[in-house]
Amino acid sequence: MNFDEFRIEMEASRRVAVEEARSARYSQLALNRLCELYERFDAEERAIIRIPHPG
């Protein structure tokens, strides 16, 4: 996975999570889903970009 593919996947996941959070009225859902997605990436993919993990 290259940086552009990583960015596209993260953005698509964020959009879905934000919409689900809005419908569920759960503001933490988007962040939780992005963290779950990030954790599924392997070490090489994670090396592309680092994001802080709340846990």
C-alpha cells in the first residue's frame, strides 16, 4: 500500500464512521473506528504515517 492508497482508505473509513456516529449520536465512534482500521495495518503500512493512539 502506498501513501495515496493509505490516505484514500483512511478518508473513506472516516466518512463512514462519522456518518454512523451521527446517526448513533456517539461522537467517539469515528475515532474508535479509525484506530481499529490503523491497528489492522501491518508495520510497513503504519510506517507510512503515524497517528496517536488514545489507548
